[in-house]
Amino acid sequence: MKNVLIIEDNDDIRESTVEILELAGYRVFSATEGRSGVELALKNKPDIILCDIMMPNLDGYGVLFLLGKHQETASIPFIFLTAKAERADMRKAMEMGADDYLTKPFDDVELLNAIETRLRKKEITDKRKPLHIASEEDQNHLLNDLHLKGRAKNYKKKQSIYEEGDKPLYIYKVKSGKVRSYLFYHDGRELSTNIFTTGDYFGYEALLAHEKYSDNTQTIEETELCLINKDVFFELLYQNPAIAQKFIGLLSENIREKEEQLLRLAYHTVRKRVADALVVVSKKFLGDQNADECVIRISRDDLAALAGTANETISRTLADFKEEKLLSKEGNAIRIHSISKLSTIKQ
């Protein structure tokens, strides 16, 4: 049974309205003026409030204002009752947050329709629960559970995972090793677009867009991946808003990184592009993100594809950096002596 509060100083109108609503199956509370009406509202938390505008001591506007200050009554549907039908009164009532406005005299059907409409809208609104914004910790915990739904697969060095035009069947998580994504120029040259390391997910952009892959992926070294079937992925996505939040964040981050890469290719000198590529790779290889020195293992071909330049240019630029004591060769690896200095190389 729904509870209705009526605040009305006219005895005849108040009593007749109470009678109509009780016959319609409502439990009704009533007050003869504004202050006692506010007290009844705070005490009984009615499902809807009917309130006259013109009352002594505290008018209807004052009642609405005071109830709006209390969290427990601020969202209760509020209908003004008044003998005044001027547009200014109606406008003021709505601007203050009233849900409806009935002009006296009103008939039984008009009154009941107004109440039922507002109660129905309130029920619909209450059912629309706000999206819970999960913490980063909650999102990561769910992602850790996500990979348990997949199967592990080992890949050799330089092995293709998927190619442009393939239909996506899985999303991938790197359990160990490294994977690069890349595109082809029209002349056959490659442009690396990202490097994925332990813990990274990839391959989900095409899956979420319901499109074929627009890039290629290949392992940089021996790699173990977790393959999560697309049906399992979508089921978990729909069941857990926190997972959806996490992948929205990952998509946004990917877009930002690609925009930065485009700007580098368009405006940076070759020297600056190679330095930036080394910084990107270094951060992928770092175990300690605060470290300034690290050893990276990447081929000249891959580094050239990442910087958007030719192998010969990479060789010359690396030789320059070696003379400047920014890096040194260690067999097939490159030791970066100062990531921070590489980051600040000028055009």
C-alpha cells in the first residue's frame, strides 16, 4: 500500500481528497499547514506528497525547499495543489523541482491519474540503478579472473598470431614474452603500432567493433599467451560492468597512444623518433618503472618499424647515441644508459 501525504489548509478540500485516496486504496496522512507537513514527511517518508501553495506560516514553496534539504525526502514526488493558475506560479513550482501541478478545483480522475503517473515514473527511476564505478583494484581483480577462462598457448619467436583481415575469435593476454602489432605501408614496409608485454591484453578492438583485424601481430621472442574465446569474453563483459569499464579505459589509452605516435611520425625528426621508440621499448622491458637504465632486446627491423624509418637510418642513429654515451651494445641486446636523457632529446 502506497502512502500519501496531503498538506492543505482548506478543511473541505483536504478531507474530500483524503476520502478519495483512501477509497482508491492509499494510506493517507494529512497536515493543515506547512510546518507540521514537513514534520510528517520526515517522520513517515510518504511515497508522494500533495501540497497547497498558499498557506500561512510556511507556504508550499517553503515546504518543497525544506524537504529538498533532507536526503530521505528530496526524491519524493511532489505535486502542488493551488487555486491559482497563473503561468508565473506554474513556472516557479517547476523550477523549484515540483513534479506536477494541479489547479483547484480538480476532479477525482485528474487527481488519481496525476498520483499514479508520478508513482509509476518513480518506480521506473528506482529500478534504473546507477552504474557502479569499480575501483582500479576491483577491475584488475576481475581481469585476473578473466584469463582463468582461457587456454594457454606457446608461440615461437617471430611467429604470427593473427593477420590483417582475419576474423577475431579470441582476445589475448600475454602471460610471458612480448608481442608487437604492426601495419604495412603500400610499398611493403612495416610500421609497428604497439608492443605488448606480460599482463597486457590485445586483439579486443576488432572483437568489440565486430570487425576483422585491421593490423597484424607477431611475437618478438618466445611467448606464452592466454586465449579467451570471444563468446566467453562477451558473456563476462555483460555480466560484469567493471570489466567493461576496464576495457573502455584500455581502448581510450590505445587511442591516445596512437595519436601520440601519429604526431611523432608527422612532426619529429628521425633522431627524435628513434629516441622515442627506444624509450617506448625500454618502458615495456622495465621491471622497475622507476629505473633509468635497462637492457632491451629488439631487432633493427622491429625498431625501424616502430620509428617509421629505414634500417640504415636506425644503424646510423644508434651509432650516434653510442658515441653520446646514451647506450651501448651487449651482444644482441642494447643497454640504455639513461631513459630520461633519451626522453629529452631535442628535435
